[in-house]
Amino acid sequence: MGTSKTICLVGRAEPASLRIVGAALHESRGLRGGTVTSLEFAQESIQEAVHAAENLADLQIRSVLISVNCGAPQSVTTRAAVTLGGALVSDSHLIDLLVEGRGNCRLDGYEIIQCAPTSYVVDEARGVRNPSGMFCQRLGVHMHGIGVKPSPLQNLKLAVERCNLSVAACIFAPYASGLAVLTPDEMQLGATVIDMGAGVTSIAVFLEGELVYADVVPMGGAYVTADLAGILSTPLSAAERIKALYGAALGDIESGTDLIAVPQMGENGEEGAMRVPRSMLTRIIQPRLEETFAEVQKRLRASGFDVAAGRRAVLTGGACQLAGMRELVQRVLNKQVRIGRPQGLPGLAAASAGPDYATAVGLLLAGATMPPELLNLELGPSRPPRRGFWDRITGGLLG
């Protein structure tokens, strides 16, 4: 659920893959930067997308996973330890350890939406992936969580619940995008996912297979559109169209002298249109993009993960598709950059396989791979929740 679009995907697990059985996109209203600005309009956008996906899938959706970008997301790190006295690490030891770590994962004024272990410490051995079954004197865990301010989160949930849906889990949007676009090697060796939407540009740093840092820059593609509309005195809809058709992120990319017809506010027909060189669009677009990614670099450097996560960056999101965007980001961040598209899934139309669908596909992958006890998703007839190992870990590590 973003500033410009709301996407609903429905998938069905098959023996060898995950098949898309329903997909729908609807223009967002009442949402800005992932934050609800009008409950009525937001509810309408969600209902339209969900109903269209339900019709294609021939299913009634009762609970959903949602992406979250609102509430000024903040990274929260914590650790916990237990003394075992040389015993074998069992499931009950891990439960106790993770419950303590989840309890320590808090930030004043914020609600934790997801929290998971990043690594374990077995005595003096650090970076252990799975300590189960190992002898251990002292067992520790490092955990990373994401906190958001509660009011924007509750308003987002309320907009969903007013559509007769329950929220099974809230997932930080660029984390979901990372699940969809990163390769296993990128996750393990280190990569920075930059998810540029219309309202915000989100950051998620992955290292050794886990999310280790998250942040949000409150600028996105809609700011570029607003700059074009303001400077060229054209309606926002026309500015968005001109940006998509003729815009470029770098002056090096667009050096032509073509003239573009720009409709003027309050004018009717082609006679009232102003003609500007195509290069003028780039001179408006480029400074705003450089400002946005300079802020991304500033936050990465302040976190310490600019270097720790390596020189690999993956750019995704609907606003990253301008010509020259990859080259501009490489210059600003001094990283190797590629455009991240979600992995192909059976049933996913070619039109839905671009960067603008990365978060939605990532949510679907999360729903398919997380333990069902954690999500308790409902499709079709109601069913009682099943309780298991993950259910007992403080109500679920992911919120």
C-alpha cells in the first residue's frame, strides 16, 4: 500500500513452486508515504485491489500480510544470553533465549513490527547460524528489529480492517523487496536494497543472510513529479506522464534537442501547451534525485553499514525506472548498482514482473515461507489457529 498504488497478490503453494492465482493493482488514494491521510479513501483503494484479486483467484480473502513504511521506521538491535553449563542446546533453550531477546527489543515511543535473530554466540564462537544440538557453556543471540510509531501503524491496520480483513503480519517494505530481488549470494555477502517509491525511499541492508539495518528517507518519485509540475506550470497528471515518457535521471543520458509539449494549468488543447527542450526535464529531475540519494548515503555512513555491507546495491521500486537512474545512483553512492526485479513466479504476468511489484512479491514469498503458526492466514472457510514451536516464541518474532 503505497502513495501511488495498492497491490494485492494471492499465491498457492505447489510441490515445486509458488503459483500466483490472483493479482490486482489499484491507484492509491488516501495514502502518502505509506501513511494514511484519509481512512475513507484508503479503505476504498484497498477494497478495490482485494476484490479484483479475489475474483481472479476465486477465493475469499480474510487475512493478509501488509507492507509497512509509515511511522518513521527505526532499526533496533539487542542481545540476550543464557548459561547452559555444558548442556546440549535444545528447542526449549532456544525458546527461552529468543523470548528474552524479543523482550529486550524495544524503543521508547515505538512499536516493534518484526524482530529476528541475526547470529548466535556459542561460548567464544561468534557468527553461529544454528546452535541447536551443540554443547555449550553460554549461549547468546544478537537480534535486529524494526520499530515504528504506533499511531500511523494503527491507522494503516484500521484501513485494512475496515475492509473486513485481519492483519496476519506487518513486514517492513524494503525487507519484503529484498526477499524478492536479492540473490542468495547477495544476501550472504552483503547488499543494500534501496526501494524507491512515490512517497519514500526505503533502505534495507542485508548481511550474512539477515536484515541488519533499516531506514526511510521521506522523499520519492512524487517529489520529482511535483518539481516538474511546479517549474513547468503543468498539472500533476501531465507531469507524471511527461516524466515517465521523456524524463531521464542524468544529463549524460539525454542530450537531444527534441521539444516536448507541456500542457499548462488552466489551458485547453495543444494551443496552450508550452514547448520545452527534453534536456530541460533532466535539469529539473537530476538535482532532486541527487538530493534523495545523497541523504541515503548520509544515513548509510552514519549507521556504519555503508562499508560493512560491501559495495553492492540493488535499486528497486516503481520510481527507479527512469533512464540513467542506475548510473546516477552509482555515482552518488560509489557502489555497484543493479535494478532489482522480483524473481519470476508461475502465473505472474510479464507486466507484473517489474521493480514496482518487488514488495508485493516479497510479501507473498514471506507468507509462503514463514511458519503457518506464525501467520495464521485465512483463505476460504475459517480455521482454528495451530500452535507450535514458533507460536510459543513471544507470540512470533515477526510481530
